Amino acid sequence: MASLTVTGVRPWGGEPADLVLDGDRISDVRPAGSAPVEGERIDGAGLLALPGFVNSHAHVDKSWWGKPWVSYGGVASTEGRIAHERAERDALGIPSIEIAETVLREFLRHGTTAARSHVDVDLGLGLRGIEIVQEAAERLGGAVEVEIVAFPQDGVLRRPGVLKLLDEAAAAGAGRIGGLDPAGIDRDPVGQLDGLFEIAERRGVGLDIHLHDGGELGAFQYELIADRTVRTGLQGKVTVSHGFALGEVPPARQAALLDRIAEAGISLATVAPVRVAPLPWAELAAREIPVGLGTDGIRDLWSPYGDGDILQIALGFARLHGLRRDEDLTAAVELATRRAASFVGRERHDLVPGCRADVVLVAAENVPDALMRVPVRSWVVAGGRVVAREGEVLV
């Protein structure tokens, strides 16, 4: 017997259908009006149906969302932002379970049902931030599934003891460990990457490395990452986040790097930032290199921007890359939904039988229309449960 049936919706803007949910899975998709009348029902009334959104690069432990306004301060550089955050976070109670839960509720309100979150691991916090994010997710009953990356925001080798903390995080269940500008922050790209890959290989976890270093310096680090990925057999388990250098190097150099990235099975995560060279989207797509979209930080000590809506990020991605054709606009939404399955440990994430029952309904004519208007999420179903209605979180 179905536990929930979503009737009369248009999956991906197609023909009207009924989605039959059994527990936390989609068990059947039938022509509209043909599903048995049993269990709880949602009248989709012709709404556009999409899979739950996937945030492939978040920092849910850092935000001051829900607290009084915090004015921007500190120095506008990676080193400056790190120092400012370290100096001010304790006074704001960052991190805390309440803050992380508030951010996850914003995710749900906007239809995000799965996220990969980098969580700071450093000599001041230890592994406390990871425990905080895990508890916040549990408070919501797993409505947002969170894959955790143990993230060394303050550096790895320059802070003796951080590699040990990352190893402990991997042993304790973190699905991935992170890195940060091996050259620009630690000034030892070979040493940082050797340390990170050793832990990842031994513990059987993935890697997600922030790479802000641009130009040839960043390109060199891409090569080091690709070489180690192949050498350790971690193809499909390594992500480079931001990776601005890929859009900055000359075309021939870029093509060679893309070939190495594809060969190594490395994925890329981006927040589609303005005022930086965009990732070469067409070339990435041609090589079938996975790309995920993320919100990055949301109203934190790095920046006052962000609201947790990954559909807004998809719109920014479309604008940054000058996308206008329907198929390209739809592809931008796919990056935030079904094409992002691997970023949260899923083999598949879509509106088809066997997938987790994550469904977002919006009043839109089609997928490009939803992207252009970013409408309020009319219904959000996560793991077979109704978790939000007309922008109000119900859990």
C-alpha cells in the first residue's frame, strides 16, 4: 500500500502523472488518475515536479542566519577571511546546533533535500563541528541528508595536528576529507596532497579540495591532484571545489587539463561566482566531467550574501555562462538535481522508481520557466514525508 501518492503532476514538465511513494522510495510512476486511491495524497493540480534539490557545496556550520545582523569586516582575501572568522566566531556562538538546524531548515524551505557540507575541523574545534551538524540533521529526522566533508579551513601542514584530526574524522564516519589551496595556504602542495591522499586511500573515503589558486599555479595543482587520484585508485571519489584556474589558462593548456581531469574521474563543484572566469561548461559537458552546484557559505563571516536557495545558484550559473536555449536552461537545473546524485552518495536521484522519494512541486510552465522565475516551492517531500508547504517548513 502506498504511504503517499502525489497526483496530477508533470515530472520535468512532461505528461501528467501520479507519483506513488512507498516509505522513503518512489515505487511507481503512473499516468495521471490511474494510481489507486489509498494512503495519504497530495493533489498536484498540474504543478511542475522536480527531484529534491542537491546542494553540492555548503558550509552549514558557519552561518549567522537567524541572528542579528553582523557587519562585514576583516581583510578581503582567503587568508584575511580565515583570520577574521577565527577571531569572531566564538562571540557569535559559531558553530552551534541551533544555527546549523536553521540553515538546514532554509534548505528544506527551498526544496533542498540533500547536501554535501564542509565542516570545519581545526585545533580549536577538534571534531565538535561535525558532531553539531550531525545532531542538527538528526533533529530534522533526516529530511535533509547531509554528506560531511571534514574541512581544514585554517590549513593542514601549517597547523601541526590537523592531519591527525582529519584521520580521526575519517575513522569516525566522515564520508570525505577536505583540503585548501595546497600551494597558496600551506605553501607545500606536494606535502599537503600526499598527506590527504594517504588518509583517503587508507580509510576508504573521498576527497573534496578547495582550490582558489588561479592561473598556472592552480593548473599545476590540478595536475598533482589528478596524478594522485589515478595512483591511489580514487577515481570517482575526488572533487575540486571552485577551481578558478581552469577558466583562466590558455585554451590548449585548458584542454590538456580537462583531459587529465576526465581520465582521473575528478568532479568539480562551483557556486557560479561573479567576477571570476567561469568554468568551461561546454568542454566539461563534452567530456562528461561531473559538475555540482552549491551555495557555499550563507550569511557568514566570509560574506553577507546567500539565502540557501540552490535554484538561485542554478540561475546564476545560467547567467554566468550565457545560457538561453531551453535544453541548456534545463541542464542548469539538472546540475542542481539529478546530475548531482554522486555528490551526496547516490547512484541515482530522479523522479523514477527506486529513487529516494524527494519531490519538489512548483507553479511553472516548464523547467526553464521555473529557473527564470525561481517560484516559491509549493510542496516539498523528503524521504516520503511532506516537509514544506508554500515556503513554510513543517518539520
